[in-house]
Amino acid sequence: MKTFGTLIAAAALLVGGHALAAGNADDHKPLFGGLVVEGKQADFELVAKPEVIQLYLRDHGKAISPAKASAKVTLLSGSDKQEVTLVAAGDKLEAKGSFKVAAGTKVVAVVTNDGKSLGTVRFTLK
């Protein structure tokens, strides 16, 4: 019976340790006032304003350098469709211009880093 109790205690420590190693839920909160979507290979935070579109990349809460990254973004607002290419600008991917970013606008971003796909993510602006 003592062995069973030891086994249960070890299993609890193992599960608890994995939960800590996986990071905490705060990793998925917006850091720049945008919308966050969790992808398979990264987390993406989109900041969409009428004059600028920005995309921040994170891996378990740590910033991913955008130096070799890019994104093709499609804005869908009613019957309007606008395609934009985001390029590295400091700690983010960015495009400047004139964008229709009203509430309800759907945004699809196809993101690559160093020639490899980081995934396709979808946002709905609030």
C-alpha cells in the first residue's frame, strides 16, 4: 500500500512539473493592445489601425525575431478585400498605409520565418 501512495505522489509531481514547464496562461495575453491567437508554432498578436497593421510573434512568451519573417495579410470587410505584405520593422512585422479595420473585419495572416511556415492565423477585429 505504501508503494501505491508513493506512485500517486510521484505522478502528481510529474503532472504538476509539466504544467509549469508549459508556461502559464499569461503568455497568451496581449502585450501591445492587439488580439492574440495561439498557433501551433507561435503566438500571434495583431494590432490593426487605419494607418498601420502590426503583427508580433512569440514562442512561449518570448519574442521571436522578425528579422527573417514576413506575412501576407488579407483584410475582409463586407465585400471589400485588401491584401497587405508585412515586413520586419524593429520587434514586429508591419505595413503602413490606409486600411479598413472596422469591428467585424476578418483578418487572415500567412506567416513565414526564414522561409518556413509559422502557420496561418485568423482574427476577427472587435
